[in-house]
Amino acid sequence: MSSAKYPTRQLGRNGPQVSAIGFGAMDIYGTSEVTIGKWFAQTGRRSDIFLATKFGGCDLTPGAENPLKPNSKPSYIRTRLENSLKNLQTEWIDLYYQHRVDPEVPIEVMEYSLFELEIETTGFVTASRELGASVVAYSHLEEVRVITGRFKLRSDFDPDDFRYYLPRFSDEDFLALVDKFQSVARKYNATPGQIALAWILTTHTDFVPIPGTETADRLEENAKAAEIQLADEDVRELRAAMTLPMFREYGMRRSTWLT
């Protein structure tokens, strides 16, 4: 990665400057919070970091009737917040936000990724900018992992993998998508995952993607995506590939949050 200052962008109209690409941390993301907490303890650099983490991906209440159901009740939020503060070995979190919608607690949420561009046409992005809010996009790499080269045909999926039965992963359509992402990635000596992140940064200068990862190598790979400047032609070609009828009809849905 370049030794120059890492790219940043403002989080909302009146918010702080943050790294253009963040790290996806959450109470259910393995040891993500614990690892960050150990780093704070070892380096003493807590004050140098804008710290964000999430809750509500599922219900971690002991004995919960439905553990997979999101929970955003105030009492639950307090419990999870206290747990995150302990894991992170800090007294404060700069941005604490909900991962998934609790159907019993009203909240506005829309979906956004290369596979789901609906918020660009519903007025959601326009409204967020009028309010001076930023959009934090997550999970964009979950879709891209299927086109990084590990899977080349639908038969490469395990029989119990739900993607095996989705029309968008028919061999003909799947191969076309793989070829497009890999051809653009080769032009920039990059990975398809980096191209996905660069596409979001190039298309929306006020969006902040927060990909998660379990390895330091992948973390560095994701971070380097902020230094890739996609040409207008490549931005258009990737958008065209992801807005074909098959993806408009069956596109995977991923969440974004206003902040």
C-alpha cells in the first residue's frame, strides 16, 4: 500500500473524517471486537481511531426463543453495548449501530450493493444527501466472492448451497459475470473484491464501505481498494453487467445504513 496518507472521506455533512474503507466489526463477527481491543491495549492508540461496531444481527439473549431474529429493544442494546465495550477494552464507541432490522422496532433501512442498486432510484440516496447523512454499505464482498475464481460453474457449488438453485448462477450467465469482473481486475492488477469496493467508492463519493475479514492479508487487500481509481468506462461496464434482467429479478439483497 502507498506510503502516502490513506484516503478519507467525511461521514455525513457534519461528521468526522474517516478512512474511505472501514473494517466490519460486530459482536457476532467472530473475534473482531476482541482483536481490536487487544490492539488498543498493546498500542495505546485508541484515540487515533474512529471506532464503529454493530449489534442486532441476531438475538444473543441466553435462552432466546428465536436466536436468529434481530433484537433492537433498548434493554438488549444496553446489554450488547456493555459487552462490546468490554471486548474492545475501551470506554467509548464513536459509532454504534444496528446490523439488521428488528421487525418489532420501526426503522428505515434500504438495500445496496453491486447486485442491488435500488436505492439509487427510490430517492433514498437523494434524501440522505439532503439530510447530510452518509451511507455505510456492508457485505458487498459476499456476492463478489462467488466470482473471484473459486467458482467457475454452477456445479462448483456444493449441492446444499442455495446458490446452486438460483437462476442468476446458470452457467452461461455466471461465466459472463466472472469474465467481466476478472477482466476489469486484470487491468488494475487487482482482485475482483478490490474492484467491487473501488466501484462503490468511485460511484458514490459519500458512501463508506465496511467489509469484514478474518485475516490480516485480506484486511490489507480490502484497504488497498481505496487507492484504485476506476476509469469511467469500467464503472459503466460493471454497472451494465450488474443490471441485466436476471440480476434485477434475482439480485442478492444487502443492507445499508444512514449515519
